[in-house]
Amino acid sequence: MSYTKYGIRPELVERVKVKMKNQATKDRVKKALDGLSKSDLQDRTKVRKLVRTTAGILQEPLTQVQEDQMISFVLGQRIDPKNTIHLIKLWAMFR
């Protein structure tokens, strides 16, 4: 799995997936991520803020190392939220 190459632990991903099944939590995360552009997801400062915001919504405490790993992962994926193929690849990675 691609995220493990960045040092992100599968246990963390599984906990987040379970928490995202709660519709209210999912809606809050979607609202926080609404309106992002490709350039936003390539800006380290904006991604750091998004990671912190999302971790807060999910009540998932992150260490500085975990936060940096997630930021590196997002930057490394070069995600374009307007590109359906990018979104399908991400969905497949985390399903």
C-alpha cells in the first residue's frame, strides 16, 4: 500500500476508516475539505492545517512525526480533487 511507504501505520488508517463511517463525522470532514484545489494540496502549510483540522474532527491525536508523514503522503500523491481518476485511485488505496 502506498501510504505505508510514507510510514503511515495501517492501524491508524483502519481507525480513521471506522470513524469516517459515522455520517456526522464524515460530513464535518467533507465540509473541511470542500473547495480545495490542486495547488492547495501542494502547499505544505495548507496541508498541515488540513491534517490538523481533520485529526481534530476525528479526535485522533497525532505526533509530529505522524503529521509530517501524512503531509509528505498528500504532497507526494499530487492529488487533483477535480480529477476523477485521482479520486478513484485514492478511494481504491483506502477501501
